[in-house]
Amino acid sequence: MEYTPISSLLQKFKNILAPNDSEREAFVKAVKEVCGFSITKKEVLCRNGIFHLKASPVCKSEIFLRKHDIVRAVKEMCGPNAPSDIR
């Protein structure tokens, strides 16, 4: 019996994105465009149509001040089903 390495069996799953990964990337890009600073995808969670932030308080304050512009930019990138709130 010949064994196949597990890496070759799992190759097709290598490029599959995690759920909500595209929305998180769009959120990070929108924050960069609207606010002028960068955050990482690790600082953003997306659950039940809401973005949850784990960034510093200064970043959160700036993002909340420009919340509507950021959500609008995310909806332009991802479509109408993109998350529509930030907490």
C-alpha cells in the first residue's frame, strides 16, 4: 500500500479564504483610505454583520468618528451584503 503525503491531499484547500476574510481586508483598506493610518486584519473581527475592533483606543476613536465613510467604502468594495456597523 502506497501512502500519499497529506500536504498533497490538502493542496486544494491552501488558497481558500477564511469566512469574512474579504470583508476584513476591505475594512483595513477603507480605514487606510479614510483615516490615513493602518490597522491589521488581526485587529478586526466580523460577526453577524458587525465589525468588532481590537485596536488601540486612539484608533477606535478615529474610526468611530468616520464610521459612516468607512462603512460606505466597505460596501463599495464588497457589495450591499457587507457588514454595516462597527463596534
